[in-house]
Amino acid sequence: MSEVTLEERGAALENQFYDKENREKIAAMKSKLDSQSSREDLRKVSGMTDDAVLDKLVHLGMSANTIAALSLVPLIQVAWADGTIQDNERTAILQGAHGKGLESGTPGYDLLQTWLAKRPSDELLEAWEAYIKSLTAQLNDEQNRLLKNQIVGFAKMVAGAAGGFLGIGRVSASEEQVLGRIEAAFARE
């Protein structure tokens, strides 16, 4: 058996270091390319042009396959406003999902189920607000009004689903606060 010299050990360690460094650089490049690809896919399906908003959506795990679920964020936020999702709220949200084409087994539906099971962070609503602000900047006043009425209307329906007598009526103060925030996202600067 031959003895390994100090120089040979040094060279082996140096090679190992550079191999590890190269793997890390390659992984970082792949991650960046994947992120750019996800951003471009989102751009295509959403019509969104604001890179900062698209990057925020990618950071939150959104993809072309899950963007339809983003339209349900206001409903999720209203449902979680009081700390728990009531059965009537869950049913209303799932009906909304079906209306958006989110069917069981799709990535968007799976994402929605995650949001129904565990309250999403405020970062999700912030990303939705940025998305809406960017989207409404591309719409005329009538289109903005129609989109706002549709989204706020659905959110109010969810808010009212669990309150009052037979699920009709009372909307909690925390739900009102979230509804106000949703409406404010449509304001033009």
C-alpha cells in the first residue's frame, strides 16, 4: 500500500472543495432558472407583467397550475378572519372553486385544500393585493368595477355564510376588516 503524501491530500481536499462549490453554484443556477421559468409561466396564464408581483407569487409557491386558486384568496382570508373556518364557509369556498374550474386532484385544488386546513400567512393576502393592484392597472374603469364587484360579492357571501340566523345576516368585525382590505385593493392610485 502506498502512502499518500501531504501534497496529494491537499490536492484531494482542494478538488473536493471545488466539486462542492460547483455543485452549489449549479444548484443555485437551477433554482434561479426554475424561478424564472415559473415567473414566465405565471406571466402567460395570468396576463400579469409586474416582475415584482410575479416573483412574490413564485416565492409563495404559485405556479401556472395553481394561479386559479389565487382568485380564491379573498374568500379564504374572510373565512379565516375569526380564527376558524365554519362548514358553511368551507362549502361556499369549494363551490367558488368549482366555478373557477378547480377540480379535485388538480394542483390548484390541492393548494386550496391546504389553505382550508391551515390558515395561510398574511403574506398570501399581501401577494394577492399586489396581484390585484397590478391587474387593475391593466383594466379600464368598467372592467375594474366588474372584477371588484365579483370578488367582493363572493367574499361577502362567504362572510355571511356562517353568521346570523340560519347562516344569514351577521358578519363579524374581523370579517368586515378583511372585506375592507379586499375592497381597498381595487382602489386606483
